[in-house]
Amino acid sequence: MPGYVLGSLTEGFVSEHDVRIALPVFSPDPPVSRAGLPEWIRGDVIIEVTIDEHGTVTQTRVLQTVGFGLESTIAETLRSWRWLPAKVDGISVASRQDMQFHFPS
């Protein structure tokens, strides 16, 4: 599956097929205020997004969090992102990607 850890490279899969990962075309930053978080927060929020063949996020899944509700705020923002869908041999396909947000940012 394109975008998956075993799926593809930016320039295409190393085989007979041309595989391209999904690329964000509308990607607003999550509305997270550093001032509203404890100073000691350190770590990554990682969320897996499932992108359909039209470039719409259809599902999010939290893989790692630092707490304080950051994962829900970030997941909600990711659901509003729009993507250029992944392609296999020029045909749009659904894909998954992990999105990582580092704190402090």
C-alpha cells in the first residue's frame, strides 16, 4: 500500500510499477498553544491517517501521544487536510501515512 512503511519511495516503488505516495495540498497547523501546555512536555504525537482515492482523510488512529488532549486536537486538524492521492501506475488509490508532531515545537 503506498505510503505504508513497506510501500513506496518518493520516486516510485523499486519494481515494474510506478508507485507515488499521497502528498498534502492543504495542511493547516493544529491549533495548539505552547503557552497552554506545561513547560516539561516533551515527545511526539504520531497519528496514522487513512487517505482515500480522492485525497480525503477517512480515518485517523493515534499511535503515540504525550497526553493533555493533544492527540484529539491534532487528529481533528488532520481530518481537515486535503491530499493529492497516492497513485499506482497513474491510478489514484487509498493509502495510509503516519504523521508526527514533535513537542516542544
